[in-house]
Amino acid sequence: MKSLNIRFTEQHIKAMNDLVNAKLYGSVADVIRAAVRDLLLREYFGREETIQNMILAHGGSVKDTYGLGDRAKTHRGPKKAKKQQVEAEAEVEAEAEPQGTIAVGTSKSPEPLTVEKEALAAGKESKGEGP
């Protein structure tokens, strides 16, 4: 049996850990094996010849790409592989950015929030400075 090193988002890791902690699976490896098995049953097995023909139609090779990492995608052509890598990196960056945040006191915020204005005004009034 061969092994692979793969990366997951924190959200996916949490979900897999939750499945293990709920005793639905014995380990995260079991979760991943089940997910890959289900995907291959749905997408690959019974369609091997069609998949091989698709690879060849795109100018690729049907040789084993195990252990080539991101280079395994080169059967689609170097330009497409590079484009996919850039898109994947952008997707990872987008996932890493917090959603629904407000930039306060930076160039992204044209003026202080209303709450801050009111707090500043209240502070000036208590010192007798007035608005």
C-alpha cells in the first residue's frame, strides 16, 4: 500500500475530527479512505476506458502519476496546470480571509464607525468640550 501527503482546510479537518469523535469512524484516515472509495465508485470504476480515452484526448499520458504531487496535473498541459495552481492558491487565500469583517481605522474604512463617533462625542461632552 502506498501513502500520500495531502493538505486540507481547517474546516475539513474539524469536520473529519468531529466524525471520529462521534465514533462514526475509527480515525481520520478511515474517513478519508471512505470518502475516496465513494468518489471512485461514483466517478471512476466502470468508466476506466472512458477516463483513459479522455486523458489521451487531452494529450496526456496514462502512466502512473503517483508521487508527482501537483505535477500529476501536467497531463492537461503545462499552461493549464499552472493556471489551475494559481486558481487553487487564490482559493486557499480566499478561504484564509475572515468573512464578514469590517476594517476599522485603516485605509479600507473611509471614516470611523458611527458607534466610535458617538463614543468620541460622549467623551468630549463629559470633559465639557462639547460636540
